[in-house]
Amino acid sequence: MSDYLTVTCRLPADAEERLAQALEAWPVLGCQVEDAGSQVDVTVYLDAGEARAVGRVTEGLRALGGEDVAAASFAGEDWLARYRLHVTPIPVGTKFWFDPHPAAPTPPPDGRIHLFVEPRQAFGTGSHESTQLVLVFLERMELVGATVLDVGTGSGILCLAATSLGAASAVGFDIDLDAVFVARQTAAAQVSALPVRFFAGSAPALRSRPYFDVVLANLLPSQLEPLLPQVRRAMREGGTLVVSGLMADQRTAVEAELGRFALQVDEAIQAGEWVALRCRAA
């Protein structure tokens, strides 16, 4: 496993939104944010080959009000192994039970769907608000027999959730090849096989004729907007698009962009600073 570089600091809690925007311009692998009262503890991860970017990230964090900014390196396997030792199953919404330990499962409470999502190096374990908002929308929807597309699938958790609720099939894609491997591993860890498929690539690889009843996109707005033309063409008329990964103050701009593609927002839900939208293909 390759070594990783980290930059850590403590930020004012109200700087978290600006941090999300700043990360888009930095060559980072990911970012972990933990609540510390009126502040948040931030760890930014970079590939070992991005040593030249450490100074830029450090200065960027200081510009956001970061205190105790420090850089370090460590073996990538170590933090993941330590995290797996302590992580516990979590309930999400009213129907899901995400278990991080397929080799030593914890039975779910009655009525909850038991899905195994082992923490790996791909986004989506069910703990982040933006993922949870999509899951809440899914459990409110009638999915039996539906065809589902997950844009930027990460760990594949949303495909698994949709098919566990009765969707006929789910296809997830991601430009990160490692994420697709993780998604396939996650699907293989389930007690029963679910009708999911994953591919590495981007939206232009989708067939042009409308096919999907439901499209899920848990992405930053800057990542989603260039994909909207292809995503819209892949949706059936009257189909549903669920968009998450946007901050509350980005909602108006995102709704306007969705409107350009005849996608009408029918419902919005919020968790903390994160917002998800349920849209209909008009």
C-alpha cells in the first residue's frame, strides 16, 4: 500500500462550506472532518506523489482560518485498519442497517435491511449526511421494478440500497477505477446477490436512448453540472433524479441549472448544511 500525505488543522465550524469549495481546486484524495464543538478537526489526504501541493493546501487552510496546521505522512493501510477496528453498524432512515463487519455481522433491529459496507478507500459508508439524504429519499420512493443509475457510485452503497428496496436493476459508474473495484467487492460481500452492475467511465458511455427510471447523483455541483446533458438523455420521461452533495446556499443555483434540462424540483430535504433534491423529468 502506498504512503499518503496528510495536512491537518482545526477550523471554525462555519468555514466547513468554504473548505468544501476549496477542496475542488486542490489535488487531494479526500478529506475527513470531525466535530469539535464550535470548531472542526480537518484531515486532508494527498497521494505521496503530491508533495509539492502540501504547501498550497497548508496555506489554503490557513486562509480559511485554520489553526495548528501540520503536515505528515503515513502508510495508507494503517489508518484504515485502525478505523475498521472501532467502527460500528449504523441505522440510516427507517429501513437501513449498514454493517461494516461482514465477517462478524451484527444482526439488525427488526424491520431493517441488513447491508454490509466495509470501510474502504471509496466514498460511501452511510455515515455522511449527503449519502444519508439520498437513502432517505430512496426509502420514500416506490422502487419495485425500477431501473436505477448511480452517477459517481463510490462504494456502490446507493445501488445496493435501491435494489434491496426492490429495484429491478441498478448500474453505477465512477471515473475512479479503484472505486469501481471497491463497489464490486462491496456487492460481493452481501448475504444475497443483488442485481447491480458497475463500470469505470463517465456519463458519455451511457446509451443515448432513455432507459433509467431513477438516477442518483451524490456529487458536488461542479462535478454534476457537466454531466447533466448525458444524464438527462438517459432518463425516461417522468423519471426521477435525486441530487445530493450540495450546500444549502448552493440550492438556488443548482435548481436553476436543473431547470435548464427540464428537471423540476419536487422536494428538498436537509441535514446540517447539506441539501438533497428530488426532481422529475418534465
